[in-house]
Amino acid sequence: MAVDPKYFRPTEVELLIGDPTKSMTKLGWKPKYDLPALVKDMMSSDLALFKRDQYLQKGGHKIMNYYE
């Protein structure tokens, strides 16, 4: 079986830009987070994971590197 390469999709997209205007006006959608709140939530989550890994590592457990 052969697959024509013209149907392949790139695995990595260079630039993703979204505009929620249509969703907001037509559907009445409102975002739950603004950018600063999103960054704060993501950083809190990452810090909790790092602290957990540090705790486990001190207890002698092997920690996998998931952050690459």
C-alpha cells in the first residue's frame, strides 16, 4: 500500500494564532482565565510537581525527567 505524501500533515506547527472573537460574539463564550491567571496556574502546578519529585527523590525513589 502506498500513501501519497501530499496528504501528510506536519507534526509541528510553527505558529498557532487563535482569535476567540467569533466564539464570544456568536456563542456568548467567555474565557475562564486571562493570560496572567493562566501563567500563575501553570507555574503553581509545575512547582507542585517539582516539589513532589524532590520529596520522592530524597526518599530514594527514581525520578523520570518528563520536562524535556
